[in-house]
Amino acid sequence: MKFLNNMTLGQYVPVDSPVHAMDPRCKILATLFCLIGVFMVREPLGFALWCIFFAAVVSAAKIPVRLVLSTIRPVWILVAFTSVIHLFFTQGTPVFAWGMIRITHEGIIMAVRMGLRLMLLVMFAGMLTLTTSPTELADGLESLFSPFKRFGFPAHEMAMMMTIALRFIPTLLNETDRIMKAQIARGAELERGGPLRRLRAFVPVLVPLFVIVFQRADDLATAMEARNYTGGEGRTRMNPLEWSPRDSAALIFSLLFAIAAIALDGRFFTL
Amino acid sequence: MENRKVRILVEGALAAALALALSYLRLWRMPQGGSITLENVPLFLFTLRWGLKAGLGAGSVAGLLQLILGGYVVHPAQALLDYPMAFAALSLAAVCRRPLWAGLLIGASARFACHVLSGVVFFAAYAPEGTNVWAYSAIYNGSFMLPSLVLSIIAIYIIWPRLEKVG
């Protein structure tokens, strides 16, 4: 079991850039517009517009291109698989045939279209997490979902839980590591045998881990109550979110861009 | 906010955090590349302790965190189904506590159903027309999701009696 030294949680790259400085709510909504926009285009002009827009966002955000491309890593198999099945199984005018294998003109177009769409979607969503810290995202989500409070949606509680969880993931990773080492020192064999045997070896790690979680939860709940935590009503923030005119401009621009990309797509040139 | 509510909120947050922490720990690497983790175990335990509604909350939080910390989005419905809904589905384990295995099976099946549905949505949008999307999705997800869920159920079975003593 490889352990997680120097592991960084999430993908956030802290850089001083105009994109990083934007309000998280603005970034979440703008990303949503972009994802819908990318999903709706299917001709070269639409994809070209989105590629240009994406390149502009990346350069404004001052994120190294290598890191942006690495957001595709978890899905590259999916991208390759999707493109390949389209390449070989789309009916149409053949441009290449060799025995059973037949590649059609339409197949090539579909393969490129689907591959490009998938990569753009994943990279646009990746830009959100590259430029916005998880805590900011949690705050942004809380604010965006707070109108639903009147229907009983626990926006504040969810955001509070996300913030607490984010704080405790590294702590719990350390605890797991510590307990695993302690059990290995006592002769536990965590890396041998099939899944069932490993699971059984893992029980002496899991039980103390859960006991620790319950105790910590108890301590933290007591500490919060001692500081008079009473839920979302009337709570103030250390770093309140501030919506600036620049955020409004960016949001309107991305919405208009998405509409324009969808409207212009296929207007002048179609495949 | 009374004591119990804060307690549930904090414990749910920690259960979600532990689910995330355990998701980075590979118990077993499958031959075809997927991996088995114990990420479901804390969420199952939490929902068994505090019930369906609390479990839904903790599950959605765990899903959202996984999405933020390294998930991917290829389709709007896939983002919802693969992350918040899949984890929240585990909390259906609370609808049937006796026998314990029945509830756990319901929770695990619900999560599996979310992933299969998300796969169907994905393949419907990206695979050529005429592909049998249900079969593709069930095979693709079943290959790595099912062993993980089965092992989680076994883990709960071993751990639950021991934790009841601790409280």
C-alpha cells in the first residue's frame, strides 16, 4: 500500500491572477455556461471559438499549460475509447478499408468531434478547481444554494460540513498512516494475499480509526457549542465573499460568448 | 441548534472526510486497472448510526468533495449521478436495519444503479447510435464498483458489532 507522503489535496494552484481573484460564485456559474456551450456545439467554428476562449482563460489565469493538460489524465482512456469506437463503427463513405477494418469520412469527423468535446469539457471544469480553492468553492456553493433554504435545503449545513471535512482529510490521512504503521510494527500483513485477506488484516486499522473519528467529532461538537455555534442564522464570516462589477462583467461576457458560439456554430461552414 | 444536531453535523463531516481519505488508499489493485477502496465504509457506518436523512447529507458532501478534489465532468447528469447522488445513495442502507445485510445491499445497489445510469447517459451521448448502452455501462461499472461494494459490506459486518461496544 503506497503511502501518501507530500500528497497535495485537490488541484488548486495558488497564483496571483485576475481569474483567481474572481468571486467563486461567478466562476462556478461561468463554468456552467461554458460546459453547456461546449456541449451544444458540433461544427469546426464552434470548437475553434471555444478553444480560443479556453486558451485566453488559461493565459489570464497564469496556470502552466502542463498542469491544465494533466486534468485530462483521469479520462484519457475514456477519450481514446470514445474516439476509437466512432472511428471504426460510423457508417458512411469509406476512405480506408483493409479486410474487416473500414474507416469512413464520417467516422473521422465523429472521432475528432467527440474527443475534442470530452477534452474541452474536462479541461473547462478542471480550470475551476485549478483556480479556486476547495474552501472558496464550498463558500460559493453555499451562497448559490442559499435561495433554496426556504424549501428546506440545508445549504449552510452542507457548506459547514464541507469545510470541516476539507480541514480533516489530511488529519485523518495522518491518523490512518499512524495506525497502519503501528499495526505493521505488531506484525500485521496489510499488503499480502487477495482482497478478502487484506480486508481482514485491515480490520485492526479500521476499528481504531472509527473510534478516533467518533471521539474527534465529540470534541469538535463540544468546542463549537462552547463558542455558541447555532447554525447559519446571523453567522458572520472572516472572509466574506465580495461580488465586484468585474465579476458581473465576466459572467455576462461568458454567457454572451456561449450564446454566440452556439448561434454561430455551423452558420458558415459545416462538415 | 441543539447538541444532537451539531454532533450529527460534525460526525457527518468527519465521515465524509474519512471516506475521502480512504479513497486514496488502495486496498487491492484490480487486474484491469480499477482499484478496490474502503471509501463506502464510513458512510455506511454513519448512516446506520444516525439514519437516512443524516446519511443523505453526509453522502452528498462526500460526493461533492470528491468532485472538487479530483473528479471529472463529461456530462451534466453524469456529474450529479457519479458524485453527490452516488454517495448519497449509500444512505438507503438505513431503510432496513434488520437484517443488517439487507439494508447494506439496498444501499450498495442504489449506488451501483447511480453509476450504471451515469454510464448510460454518457454512452448515449458519446457512443455511436445502436450501441447497447445498458450492457456497456453495467459491465464497465460492474468490473470495479461491485467488488468494492461487496468488500465494504463485509467490512461493516465485521466492524459493526465491535463498534457497538465502544458506542
